[in-house]
Amino acid sequence: MDFFLIDVDTIKCSIPYSKVQDYERQIDRLANLILDSEGIINPVFVKKIGSNSYELVYGEIEYYAMIKVGKIDP
């Protein structure tokens, strides 16, 4: 298994935010943890669907926390 960094903007998530909205506090907490540690703690799993595009396979909460981090600290 290979691990590498990719830009969150290249990830497509099939689960809309409305489906994870009940986890808002967890998303906020994780976003703050990512900011404090200067990196994501739990990696997301993606599959490559194009030359520079990926589909989220696992890690919806982490994905939306990363999106929130981008809004807090671009």
C-alpha cells in the first residue's frame, strides 16, 4: 500500500455534507486538532479516478474536517 499527499481539492466525496451534519461537533474538534498538529491524524482512503482526481473511499468525517480547516486557515 502506498501513501502520499494529495490536494483535498482533487478529492470527490459522494456523501453530501447533509449526511454527516449530525457529526458537526466531531468535525469541528477534528479540524482544530488538525490545525494544532499541523496535519491530519487519521488519513482518508481514496481511489484514483483520473490523472489528478480521486474518489473518497473512507474517511468522510476527516474529509469534511479538512474542508473546514481550509476555510479556517487557507
